[in-house]
Amino acid sequence: MTLPRTSWERLNAYVDGELGPRESAEVAREVADDAMVAAQVAAIAALKAAAVESLEPMDPAILEQPAAPKRRTMTWVAGAACAILFTGFLAIRMTSDVAPPELRIAHDMHAQWILQSDPRVEAQAARILETSLTHMGLVVYAPDLSSVGLYFAHIRAIPAENGRGLHIGYLGRRGCMMSLVVMETATALAPGLHEFDDDRGKGFTWHIERYRYVLLAARMDPHRFAKVAAVVESLTRSRAVLSGTERLALQRSREQAQPCAA
Amino acid sequence: MRRRQSPGDERLTPHLSGLFGYALSLCGNREDARDLVQNCALKAFTAHRVPSDAPAYRTWLFRILRNVFIDEVRSKSAFALCIESFAESQPDAFRYEESLINSLTLKRGMQALSLEHREIIGLVDMAGFTYEEAAQLIGIPTGTVMSRLSRARKYLLRTIHEDNVRKLPERSKGVRN
């Protein structure tokens, strides 16, 4: 297969109408003479057309609720949400009856992930998660937290010798790395959210049906972490998506917290 | 209470879709993009000096949006997370199928691009800026816009191709359905 005579950059400029008349005519001749060049030009043009097509009409009503005033008018809602979450936080039990194997596995998975040299959001993470759940037959639920700045970034099965389970990594834009580790276990735990603090760090754990959930976060502000844990526990239990109130409260706690990378 | 429409709204409204497309290319998700456009609109409405001619006004709006975005992420690690997704390589054999390119595959492909590549596609392809206008807005040479855009499209085409092309199972010879 022959390489095109015309450079890729020049073809892009041609499609974008950025070439002068003489250069443009030269490229047009090459397009007419060479099927490969013509195919490249067609692909670039198709990309441009798809980009325009992907534009969504924006409702001008958005201008009637600029972001900052909206936050002010919603302050009481956020405050109420914080109060609810704070009440929930008070209900968290400090626990020492958490089965150690699950915590060890969760700590191991979390540590392996944060030691990676180049953690990044995997574009297909949400899809991988869905596939993993289907493939492994696990009936667990990992909430989408992207609207509060935590993105699916890492999905791995836990090592087989530890049973069946998944490690789901959420990555924040301010350096936060939060792990949700879900494992099948026969060891039940009292209902509710349990906070633990062992020699490898603080975290939260809870039990739903036959699954143990463990939440760990590196360097996340403790108050924010507690609020996130309360919401994640609630969402995994109800299999719901973030409500507007929860979202507001978590956004608010995020704004008030120090960045994890700080 | 509904805010009365001001002359500023009338000037800004035609650019909303372009702004949202650009914001989406920067943020990667609709919620943040919407907030970004709202913050941009708020700053535009409260600005003391507003360009009078239309092209300058459009560039000014998009620059506001870009600055708001940069302000929001400057202290964060978002930029660090969005470094080149693919190793640099020369295009070898051209193997992209035009039929695979549509708005859906483009949106998915965009997610795999780096921030700077998403941004240049947002500006040139979605918002319709010329290379020179985009260069002025971002603050880079026009030649860099050209090379960055061509690389971005190359990566995008590759992503779309790799994400879509699946080998069909071979049919058994001699068997008729």
C-alpha cells in the first residue's frame, strides 16, 4: 500500500479551508488522482461533519440560572443535605469486629493501585465495570460519582485465591484516589456503615447481601471521606443514582475540603 | 424569579451550542460542561468591557470559558491526567472506514483523547474557529494548531476504528442457511 504523497497535516488544512488557492488546487488534483488521498480527505470531512452533528442545542434558559447565583439560592438545600449526611455520619459505628481478611485484601488492592506510576481515568472504565459484573456474575453495584468529581478509573478482579470480587478505583481531579473493594464473603457484619482505623489506614466497610464493601481513600479530607462513604453505602444498598441533594452536599464538601494532592 | 433577558443574552445565545460543545470537549462530561457554560455566561454578563464586533465577541466568549476552565483545574491534577493517550507514530496504511464515523463514535472516541486534542477539535470542528483564531485564543502558534489538530484527528480516527472494527465470524463453507 502506498503512502500518500500529500502530508496528513496538509490534507487536514485542505479540508478546513486553510490552504491558499494554489495549494488547495494542488491537493484537489491529488484527491482526484489518488484513491488513498481521497479516502483520507473523506475521513477528515466525515469527522468534521460528525463533530458538528454532535453539537447539542443548548437551552437559553440556562442563562436564567447562572451557576453562582444558583448555588446561593440552593444554599439551604445544601445545608440541609449536609445536616442529613452529618447525622448519618454520627450514626457510623466505630468498629473493631470487622473481619480482617477483607480489609487486608482491600488494603492490598488499594495500595497496588496508588503505587502505579501513571494512574489515569480509563475512558472505557464504566463499560469494563459493566462487563466485569456480567462476566463474573457478581451482583454488586458501583455508583457513578462523576458528577461529584470522582471518576471510574480502575477496574480489576481481586486475586482468585481471595475469592470473587472487584476493586473499583475512583480518581478525582484533585489527586484523590478512592477504592471501592467488593468481595463475596460468608462473614456477615452488623447492618450499617462501619468505620475502621487499622495500622494501614482509615476506611469504611459495610455488608449487603453476600458482599462485603470496603472503601479506602488516599489523603482525602476525613470529613469529605466520611460523607462520601455515607452516600456510597446508601447508594450501594438502594442501587440508586446520586440524588440532587446528595450531589449538592458532596459538591459542597468537595469545595470545602483540601485537595487530596495538596 | 426569572431574570429579564438583556441585550447581552441576545448576543450570547447564538453561541451557546458552540460554547457547550467546547466546554464538553474540555470537561468530558455534561454536568461540568453545563456549569462551565453557566460560569462563562455569568462572567460575560458582568464584564465591564465587551467587544463590539461579532468575531471579537465570539473569541472573547470562548476565551472566558477557557479561562474559567483553567482556573478551576489549575490547582487540580486534571491536566496531568490528560497527557497524550497514544504514543506518537506516523500514519502507516490508511485503514479508516468512513462509514464508522458518526456523532456517536466521535463522542466515544473523544473520551480517549488528551485534553489538548479534545480542545482543538472542540474549537475548530465544533465551534468553527479558523486556525488563526484558535491559535490566538489558546495562545500558541498557528502551525502548532495545524499539527495538533491533525494529530488529534489521527488519534480520533484510530480510536474510532479500533473501537468499532470487529472481525465477523467465518461462515462454514458449503453450509447454506
